[in-house]
Amino acid sequence: MSTNHKIALVTGGGRGLGKDMALKLAQRGLDVIITYNSRKEDALAVVAQVEQTGSKAAALQLNVGDIKSFDAFFEELTSILKNTFNVDHFDFLINNGGIGGHAPFGQVAEEMFDELLNIHFKGVYFLTQGSLNLLNDGGGIVNISSGLARFSMPGPSAYASMKGAVEVLTRYLALELGPRRIRANVVAPGAIATDFSGGRVRDNAETNQMVSNATALGRVGQPEDIGGVVAFLCTEDARWINAQRIEVSGGMHI
């Protein structure tokens, strides 16, 4: 079974950065499968937008922090690949789904730490592991990190630590999956104006101004600034980019 289109799986693809990734991938001729946690209507709207480009699309429910649900998810994914896309493998995994988390270091509760760990690191680790049998040789993995893994500010110590772990993991993925010609890279957005983390960058004027002042290009990021970079890494033009961290922050805290 084969298809003319490569297929990308984007976790958290129903809104925000993931939505823009899905649309930019479709514009480059890829078919797209997105996952959503709870907002099915948003995900189906993205599917419809992708289909308007001429690419195929599907949406699956997934809580990326619930590792025990992954076996059932992969069964569903296998079925979708066969029935919707007429294939049995996909080509690119984009580990994007996530939540924010801010608290002073001295006030980070274990429950908050564990939730961030499960979603941003353990989930990424085992979802990627579980995808290996479904990923085509010559495909790729794009893990979404954060500028906060490079520069620091009070509040997101746990979140940023998980992203730092993902960056280390990505280098190991690139090394161990190299024999299969599967590339692994990191895209690290700066502060983006979305509803992420309660919309703090988008809706809080003080935060927005602080980010703008700290950014060489003088503004906060928008979702449309990120998706094209992820899509580029899923093209033949990026075939020799491997084990790299690409920060997409407009030059924040340089």
C-alpha cells in the first residue's frame, strides 16, 4: 500500500501552534492526522481546513499524559491509516501537545510536577517509542520545546525542565534511529500569543510588553511564526538536518 502524500501526526493539533503546524504541513502537500484532548469541535474544524487544501486529514482523541491509553490509541491510529489513508505507516511525528505551568520554585506541588512530567516528557518518550513500528524509514520526529529551556525566568521551572529533558532525548533519538534514516529535531518557540497557559502572553498587556522588549524583532510571536518551520523539517529540503535545536523566538533574550 502506498500514497503520494507523506503523512504527519501532530499531537495537540486542534488549536494554537498545533493548528498552524497542521495547516502549514497541508500547504506543503502532506496529509495530516491531528490529536486533541477534549475539544473535538476545534479538531474537526482543522480537519476541514486541511481538506480544503486537497490533503487528507483525520482527528483522534488522545491525552498525551495518559501513557496507559497509548496502546488503544495506536490501535485506532492503525485503523485510521488503513481506512482513511490506505497505508499502514506514517512519516512524521510532531510531539506538540502540552499545557503550561507556572509557580515559584518553592511552591511547585508534586501533583503539578507529575502532570507536567507525564505530558511533556514521559508522554513524549513513550508515544515516540510506541510509534516506531508505525513510522516509515526515512521519516522524522519533531519535538516541540521552548525558549525557556535556554533562558530562564521565574515561574516555569518544572515546565522548562521537562522541555530540557526532551531536547536531550531528541539527540538520542537522532543517534539511535539514524540507521533507519529517521531524523529527530527540536523546534523551540519563544513566547507566543495563544490561549496557552491561560493566554498570559496574548492577553496580559504587561507580559506582552515584557516579551516584546526582550525580543530583537520587537514583538511577541504568533502561531503563524512557528508552523512553517515545523513543516519545513518534514520536507526533503531538510533531509540533512538532524539532532538540531531550532529556536523560533524572534531573537528573545539574546
